[in-house]
Amino acid sequence: MIVPPFIREQPDGILLAIKLQPRASANEIVGPLGNQLRIKVTAPPVDSAANEALLKLLANHFDCPRNRVELVRGHTSRHKVVKLHGFSVESVLRTKWGS
């Protein structure tokens, strides 16, 4: 199994390296971009709106409760690390990553 460079396994979940584009025309997971997963959200980067939109998008994408998706690093940056609690590499790799 080949693990993309934006996924890192942890004992209690998975870390995703993400490049976020706020103020996009649609909420979408675009796909891999180098060592990161590129994601677009319509929310502006004001008062954590884009961060919350990102976390809700991922929770919806993985069909899990919002509290299993945590922003670990990059609260004020476009480059973020998100933790998916209780996920395995296999379960994450079964997901389609955009185009």
C-alpha cells in the first residue's frame, strides 16, 4: 500500500497536511498537491470561519462527528495539520481525494 505524503499515521488516528484556500467559489477537496492535500472553502479567513468550514467539510467527507476532526497546527496559516481521531490509513485511503 502506497501512502501519500500528506498522510501520517499516529497511534490514535491520522494526521493530514493540508493547504487551504479560503474564499473559494465552492467547498471542495481538490486533491494532492505535492506533500499536502489541497482543499478549498467558501468561508473567509476571519474569526476562524475558514478553519471551521474546513473541519466541517472533512467531517462530512469522512461521515464522522465533527469532534473527531481537530485542527492541530496552522490556525492562522494556509498550511494546516488536521488530526482525524480513530481513523486508520486504510480507511482514509478508501476515500476519493478530488480530481
